[in-house]
Amino acid sequence: MSSHFVLITGTTGFIGAETLYQSLEKGYRARVTVRKEAQVAPLKARYPDAGDRLEVVVVPKLDDKPALTAALAGGIDTILHIASPMPEEGLDLQTGYIDPAVKSTVTVLEAATAVSSVKRVVITSSALSLAPLDFYYQPGYVIKEGSNPSIVVDLNAPLPPPPATEAVKYHISKILAHRATLDWVAAATKRGDTIPEVVTVHPFYVIGHDRTQNTPGEANGVNKIYLGSLLGPQPYVSSALVDVRDVAAVHVGAITATNLQPHGSVTEVITKGPLVTWEEIIDFVKEKYPKFPIKLASGGPFEKPYEADTSRALHGFGLKEFHAPLDSVAALLSQNYA
């Protein structure tokens, strides 16, 4: 059995549930945090073969440093911090998006530094954290590592009207949460603090089979956005997708990865599947799922997908290749329209 003992946040969600599954498949011990006692039993039931390799602890707020520090006791060597606020209608930009994303991330880093057994922290960020707020209007935009510090965010600027409002709030929170990670690591290194290695994972639009979904047709998150795009006159987002299995594999691979940036720098890992257009997705759905009530006819404003260099993810992070995008679409549709 592996000696790795990981703490994972966000395992009641899409990416976190798959990451926990793959961590257990690797033979790792896992301690996971949930916000409520009522979440403990359903989560354990999802992984019946884990036995005593899976522990669940209740941490109501991830910006509670004493509670999080206590959850790291007993030999945790790696943190996979996946929990993050998702877009939700009506949330305040500062209190509903920015504060939870930034404060929880900084608290995780501070708690990890306070517990000597923790050697590495892996944080789920987003490709959005490496892209300016106007990149939506730049077809084929290339997202690159190291671009976050140059992105301008004006919190006094007016937000766009619905339906883009919540998406932009979420985008802002991802930029600022990742910037907080970069700033924290830089400041701690300058002070000469002994800190863990820090890896950030930056997925594009994550879709696929959802281990937390119990009923067909009740997709959430980006899965819901992709299904909604297929059912409407034009897509809501780009076709630059990545399979949840690949995103989870990179998180798990980061536990043992050796090709990191020098200690004191943040290693950014972008994850995106091979290039696929909405037109290709449309043709695939019509051929393979003829009963699906597709209405989408073209990529519209997202005809040309965004691009990125994903080579780091394919070298030392547990991935040999990304799943074919249409396989990811098939996994999504098969779960919701069998």
C-alpha cells in the first residue's frame, strides 16, 4: 500500500469526486473535508471498497485555519484543494465569489505551512485564471502559463447584463484566487519561510461522467452548460473542453510529480483535450444520439475554440494522452440521455 496520505477538499463536487476515486484506486489513504455532518454517510457510501483508507471530517468553513490545521494532523503529506464557489444566480461578487475563493485558498496554504508533514499543496484553479476578462470575444485565444499577473481586474467596472453576469463574477474570482496563491508563495519565499511545494491545475471546460449525479437529466456545472448549449440556438461557451477523468488524473499525478518549478515558485498545469469544434460535436450527437433533441446548428460566437500549451500535463502528471473530446461528450450524454 502507498504511504501517501492526502487531504482532499471539494469531494462532494464533480472534479473532487473523481479525484477521490482515482486517489483510492492508486492505493492512497485519503481524508476528505465536508461542510456538514449530513454529507458524511452519503460520501462514504460512494466508495464502499475504501474501508479505513477513507476518512471524512467536517470542516464547515475552509477559511477556518484552526479547524483546517486540525484536519491535517496525523501525517497528511499532500493537500488537494479542489473546493471552490461555483456560479450561482444572485451571489454578491465580493462576498459570494471573491472572498470564499481567496480566503479558503490562502488559509489552506497557511495551514499547510503550519503542519510539517505537508510537503505539497495542489490547488484547483481554472484556465480562466490565466485569461483576461475580454478573452470571450477573441476566438482562438491562446491561454499561457504565467499570464495571471498581467491581467487587469477593475472591481469598480460595471458587470455585463444576464446571462453573462455570473460567469464574469466567477471569472474574476478565479483570477484573484490564483493571484492570491502567487502572491502568497512569493511573499513567503521572500521571508524565507519553509513552505510546501505548490501546484495549480488550470482546466478548461470540464465535462464527462459525474460520480455525484444520481438521476439522469440532472446534470450540474459545466455538464449542464454543455447540455444547454446543445439544446439552444447557440452555445454558451467555447468547445475547448477537457474530460473530468483527465483533470482528476493530473491532480492525482501531482502528488508524485517531479517536473515542478523550483521550490518557491508555483507550478501551473493547464489541462485541455484535443481540439474539437462545436460543428464536430453537433455531427457526432446527431449520428450517435439520434433521439437527443439537439437544436444547436453552429458554434456561433465560439466557432473557433481557445487553445493552450498542455505539454506539462502530459509529462510527469499521470497522463499519457487526453481523452478524445467526443468520448467526453459521449460520457456526458450517456449519463443523461441513455
